Amino acid sequence: METSLDAGNVSMQRTKLTSPFDAYDPPTRRSRTRPRTLRTAAPLLAVALVAQLAACDRAGDPAATAPGPDDPALAAQGPLNPAIVAEGKSIFRFDTFGDETFWTDTLRMHEVIRTAVSPTTALSVGLKVDADALPAAVKAGILDGSIDLDSPATTVALLELDAVLGVVGEVDADDRLTRVGVTCALCHSTVDNSFAPGIGSRLDGWPNRDLNVGAIVALSPTPTAAQKAVYDSWGPGMYDPRFNIDGKNIPVVIPPAFGLRHVKRELYTGDDDVSYWNAYVAITQMHGHGRFVDERIGVDVSNPPDLVSSKLDALRAYQFSLRAPRPRPGTFDAAAAKRGRAVFDGAARCASCHLGGALTDVNANRLHSPAEVGQDPAYAQRSVTKLYRTTPLRGLWNPPQLRGPYFHDGHAGTLEEVVAHYVERLGVSLTPRQRADLVEYLKTL
Ligand code: HEC
Ligand code: HEC
């Protein structure tokens, strides 16, 4: 049964606060005026605190960081403001929302990294290195072997260059890593491997399907053995953004953050809009500072001061600016893809749900019960809607970075298995040729 979404029930709260990150250097690097120590970070925190006090009408508002559902529609209209997009890019890549208090003070990841994580180890758990942040001498040293990729000190040097995607470090005068935190780019960006495997230009919005978040967190000395067992069970490209909330272990595939500008509701389960989820992840998963409350899923996390809400508009603008990659010629059979499109729209009935420009009926206010689409209900049960959103099909095939797995739990490893899912579970009847053509078409989306 398809199910209608009820109109948004999250109250609107749109005060634009002064961003303490206005000083950020938009293009690609963190501004070197950023605080290098906690001592110098004090003025920043003070600005944030003043901003929070100025917004005292937000106090006690249960949806302080959850904007109204009308916002994306408005934001999706008209051109994006380039200055705000640039600010959002900086936030996406480099803003930890103060989550060093978790990754450093609680997990002690700075100790783990500086003693045990060489670049080789970092690359092996899927971390990526931004080649454009490396000075020519460093590139040459990597190529001629004079830079030791088996030394944790090299990782610290890369962090000092802002070259490890999604990981932000503070390094003291003795080249010791003193603070470390994570950003959105950790899970939602990768590189084009133009310099070496795992080292290249940034691809923002692309999910990092090599990233083993669980293995990284399990390196910390602080989780219990039971928690580590859960983290170790996730594997590359998977993450459970609700484990620390409800204790269940049902990881999902890290999705792209591109191609969402004209998609009404986000998440596999269509819970809410982009900024709702950005605030959820920043505060409850990255452990950034702010307040996130959603009674619908029993979440109430308060970690003052608020370093998140003032950045959500810019962060959203940046995500909306990220388009899905175009398929690369040579990675699919164009003639078969053309035939496959007709199969998608016709015999296979895919377009009954994957409809419109974004290829999802969530824009027609429809979600689906797990049974209707043949998916495991367990993850949906933990969400606001308890249903699944028809995934907007984008960037399905762009190897090696994008090549599945597919569906929220990744149970289809290949596009052939996606088609087999629909044939077996939804009774779609297709000839072998139609199936093959359909797969080629999916590769072009
Ligand atoms: C530790 C990995 C991780 C980090 C860090 C992370 N995310 Fe995600 N993100 C996920 C996972 C997993 C999901 C899927 C959750 C779901 O749908 O239930 C997701 C979902 C999303 C979606 C929805 C995609 C869709 O198709 O609807 C967006 C947008 C997004 N994240 C943006 C961000 C932003 C912005 C940040 C930083 C504030 C961030 N994420 C930080 C793992 C991460
Ligand atoms: C009844 C509605 C419905 C129909 C019909 C349908 N889909 Fe889907 N599709 C969904 C939903 C809902 C999801 C999300 C399921 C999940 O993640 O567990 C999905 C997910 C997908 C995905 C995974 C995308 C990703 O990035 O993980 C692909 C690929 C896909 N569908 C292709 C197809 C094809 C091909 C057809 C036709 C054979 C089809 N769908 C028919 C509703 C539908």
C-alpha cells in the first residue's frame, strides 16, 4: 500500500544567526586564521554563545534545529546564492561543529591516530586524501618513496595540511596532534583517485563506500567489547545512524548527498527534509554542539553551545548545488540503455514509483510499506514514518567509487540483483534481454 505523507508537523524556526565561520576561506581550504589551539578558539565560542543568547526565543522550542518542510521547496526555487553556497562548502568540508569534545576528549582518537594510524592504515579503512591540498614537494616525496606512508607522523602532517577528507586536526608547535574532529565530508565525499588509489581531487556529495566507519571508531580505546563488536560488524560503506539512540544494530548504506535539490523528503524512510537530517547527524552522530529534539523518534540531545543551527541554511545550499554525476561514456552500452529506458517505463513498471524528474514519487507525497516494495521492515521501524521512500535514482553507476550496493541495507550488491529483486519479490515479468537492457539504463541515471 502506498501511503500519503501527512503535512509537515515540525514547526518552523528560521532565525539566521551570525556565523562564527564567516572568516572561512570559501574555495577549498580552511582559513589559516582558524584557531590552532583551544585557547585561541575561545573568541569563536564566545561569538557562538552570544549568537545563541540572541536567539533566546528558541529556548524551549522542541524543534529548535528542525526547519519547516516548506523551506526546501522555497530553497529549491531560483538560483542559489554563490556566496552562501561557498560558505556551505566550507562547512561541509571543514566544520566539526565542535565535535572534538567527543572524538578527542571522549574517544581519544587523537592518541590513536598519532600512535597507530599511518597513511597506509588510514587508506585501508577507506579514508581519502585530497591531492589538491598537497604541496608539490609532498607529492614528489610520496612518488619517490622519501615520504614514509607507514608512519603515523605522516598522517599528522597530512591532517595539518587539511588533506584527509572529513577529518580535522589541530597540531601543536611540536607537530603533535592535539585535537581531532570529523565533518560531513567524512562519509559524503570521496576522491577521483587521480594521484593514486585513495588520493585525488575531492568529489563532494559522493558517498564514501570504502569508508569503514565502524572499524575506525573501534580503534578507540573507550568503547566496550560489545560496542566494538557492533562497530566491527558494519563493514565498508555502511553506518548505523541510530545505534547510539536505540541500541539496535541495523546499518544502512551511506547514500549520496548530491542530486537532492528537487527531492521533497530525505532519508531512506522519507522522515523529513535536508536540514532536519543535517542537524540530527551533526548533533547526535558527529556529536557536534547544539540541540536536537524530535519527539517522534524519542530523541532529545542537548550539547550547548549551539554551533549547528546558524549553519544549516548554507549547508543546505551547498548540498543543493551538488548535482549527481553524469554517466561516463564507455561504462555502459548506450543502445541497450535506450531500450532499457522503455523497459523501465513500460514492462517493468519501475516508473510507477520512480517518476518525475527526480525519479521518485516522494514528490507526489507517497511513501511505501516495506511489504509493498519487498524490503526488510526492521530499519523503517526505527524511523519517523516506518515506511520507505522511493529512492531518487542518481549516480547509480560510476565505478570505482559508485557501484552499489543498492537498497537501504545494501542487500542488492549489483544492478542485476536490483532487477532480480523486482522480478522475484514484485512479480515483474521480464525476458533476459529486457533485464540486461534495464541494467544498462540504470547505469545511465
Ligand atoms: C558517519 C557517516 C556520516 C556522516 C559523518 C554524515 N552522514 Fe549523512 N548520512 C549517513 C547515512 C548512513 C545516511 C542514511 C540514513 C537514512 O537514510 O536513514 C545519511 C543520510 C544523509 C542524507 C540524506 C540522503 C538521501 O538520499 O535522502 C543527507 C542529505 C546527508 N546525510 C547529509 C549529511 C551532512 C550534511 C552531514 C554533516 C552534517 C552528514 N550527512 C554527516 C552517514 C553520514
Ligand atoms: C512500488 C514502488 C516501486 C517500484 C514499482 C519500483 N521501485 Fe525501486 N525503489 C522503491 C523504494 C521504496 C526503494 C527504496 C528501497 C530501499 O532502499 O530499501 C527503491 C529503490 C530502488 C533502487 C536502489 C537505489 C539505491 O541507490 O539504493 C533501485 C536501483 C531501484 N529502486 C530500481 C527500480 C527498478 C529498476 C524498478 C523496476 C523494475 C523499480 N525500482 C520499481 C520503490 C519502487
